[in-house]
Amino acid sequence: MGQDRETGAAGNAYGHRMGKAVAALLQIEKLSDRSNEVRWRDGLAVIKCCGPRTTLLGVKSKMLERIQAVLVACEDDSGNVEIIELAADQFRQSMVNSRSASAIGGQVKQVRRSVARRNGVRLCLLRADQLPILSR
């Protein structure tokens, strides 16, 4: 199912809430309140969040140039969130241009959630009760 302006805004808000919660629980520093970019290991990463029915995750091309990893937070139907580290190189190998009209000129690259699961490293599982900020 495609996104419209309203569902896109809701997804954006969800991603920022989830990113803030994940960064706090993993005790990693977010670089700003406007982005889910974080200090990670010896470099930078971005936290990308997938709700239970989300199949694609996107990263802006400019961000891909400076990060070393994508930390994928995959929520399941129970509200538990699996955190997977996907190397930026792995992301680049599987990425496609977003078909979104707002991603003009190939500025957003996407990979399937399944790519993160298959090629990434599972870091942890956060239980739903650890993430009260996500209550819908």
C-alpha cells in the first residue's frame, strides 16, 4: 500500500519517537532532535524504524555518504523491537531509488526490511514494556 501525506507524516513521527527511545535504551548519543543520526562505535549511524507492516526503509543519499551503519529497529505485532545493525556497504549493495514523489532525483535510497534481517547483525530485542513511549 502506498503512502499519502498523512500516512507519511504519521510514519515520520513514529520513526522519531522510536529513534529517540532506541537511542536512550542503547545509551547512544543522537546528534540532533531533527534526525535519528547517532554516534556509533568509531563513527556515525542512523536509526531507521519499521512498524509491523513496514517492508521498506529509506536513507537519504547524503546521509549514506557519511554513516558506517544503519541501525534497523523492527517492531513486531506484539510491540517488541528487534535491533539489527546493517553495514552501510550492505545497504548500498541492495538499495534502490525510492518511488516516492517527495524523493525527487533519487535522494532517498531504500532497502527491504528482509535485507536487514538477512545481511545484518542482530544486536538485541527490546520488549514492548521497555518502550512505553510507543504506546499508540
